Amino acid sequence: MSQKDLARRIRKEDDGEPISAQYLNDIEHGRRNPPSEFLISQIANELGLSKNHLCLAAGTIPADLKEEVATAKTEDVETAFIAFRRGLKKVKSK
């Protein structure tokens, strides 16, 4: 699928118009701020990827996780990050 094809399938939240291929290219090359979770969800769906993975790659945190972190104890968040890093190391070593 080309960037133009993908861009035509991704709709803006405010007016429902498709995003431009140039905007998608700019996101891909880090020339724009990370897109909204609304756009990330659509991109993930169209590409058959995980929304969580794309959010992380974009340097954002999914909204539901932000809410959890905001009310969690600092030590619980730290424990979760340690577990996450261990999990990634295990997967990489396989």
C-alpha cells in the first residue's frame, strides 16, 4: 500500500476529511509532532499493527494508560516499567 493510499483511508477527527500524503510522510520522518491517538488507531488498523506499539513508537501513551498512571503510586509505575523491560529482553533473546 502506498502512502497516498493509506492517507486516503485515514480520516481527521474534526471534519472527517482524509489526511494528506505529505502529512503522513512528515509523521513517518519525524517532521511533525506525534499524531493523535485517533489517527494512530486508524493507521494501526489499516496496517494490521498494534495501536499500543504505534503509540510507543510515536512517543505517546494511550489515553487509557495515561489515566491509570495518573492515579497509580510511583513505585507501582516503576515496577511496571521494570517488568516491561524484562519482557522485551526475554523476547529479544529468543
